[in-house]
Amino acid sequence: MTIEVRVVDADRWDDLAALFGPSGAYSGCWCMWWRVPGSEFRANGNVGNRAALQGLVASGQPVGLLAYEDGEPVGWCAVAPRLAYRRILRSPTLKPDPTDDASVWSVPCFFVKRGHRGAGVAGALLAAAVRYATEQGATTVEGYPVDTTAGRLSAAELYTGTVGLFSRFAFTVHKRPASGRRVVMRRDVHGSRHAHPPAGTPAGIS
């Protein structure tokens, strides 16, 4: 199986919409959960969140990556400067350290099509996300995976990825909040354009 990863732009909106389907990936989220306050997210609903994401894509802002298998979109991950994710900035457990700056990028969520999970799609996306963020000038890439060692979780609960996934791609635990299973993991890339994924990773990006 060969997985190709592409940057989402206006030309790929239809592929993203097809992957997310009428439910917008999870319960009308359209990957806007991290970007807007809770009140705005709820007021938007499925239709409003879809329009908001489409507007971001049309504007050319960084939003995320699509994974393809044989030309079919099978997975997505969000990746953008952390400043784009207002819910993270306001979170009492995930909020940035006082010494952080705008060069930190976040990979806050994944969505892999049913039937393609467990086949390396999320890993290909994460590897490509690190490369993409680095090429855009990131010095640090950050994620918020869940620790699965405490028990089994549903697929929907794994939307931020797992500690095991991030560990395989050289991320280390930066902060382990006392509440909940989600931890903050980081990989320092220092703006290097040579931050390649581990050998054997089935990912290309353009």
C-alpha cells in the first residue's frame, strides 16, 4: 500500500468534504472544534462549521493534510500554527508555556476513514505534518495525544492520536496534565528544512 499525503488547498476541498461526509468527520465538527470557542462551535452547527472550514481553505490559510490511497482520500490531519487554535490557547491544561512563541505549530486531530484504520495512514499524516510545519518555519511541532495504557478507548476518543503514535515519530512528553488522559507531546525541529520522517514512512507531500 502506498500512501500519498497532500496539503489541503481550494482544489482539494471536494476531496476533504467527501472524506468527512455529511457528519463532518465527527458530529458536525468539520475540524473547527479547536479553532473556535465552544459557544461559537455550538451556534455554528454542522452547516456553519462546514462553511467556516471551507472559508479557511479558500483563504489559503494552513489547515491540514489529506492522505490518499490509489487516488482516494482516506485520512486527514489538522496542522497549523498553534495561534490558530483558540481553544488550545485558552485551555487550562494545554495552554502554551509563557516562554513559547508563534513558531510552535500544532497537530491537534486526525480522521481516518473506516476500513483504513490501523494501516499506517495516521503515521504517514503525522510524518508529513512535521515536514510541512518545518518547511513553513516551525521550530516546534506539538500534539495532544491520549494515553491508552489506562484502558480501551473508542475510535472517536482517539481523534487527537495516541502517545504511541507520536512517540514513534520522535515526539516526547512535554507536559502531562493532572486531569484526563491527554498529554502534550513535542518534537523540536528548529526550522530545519531537513526534518525528514523516519526511514520507511510511506509519505510524500506536495
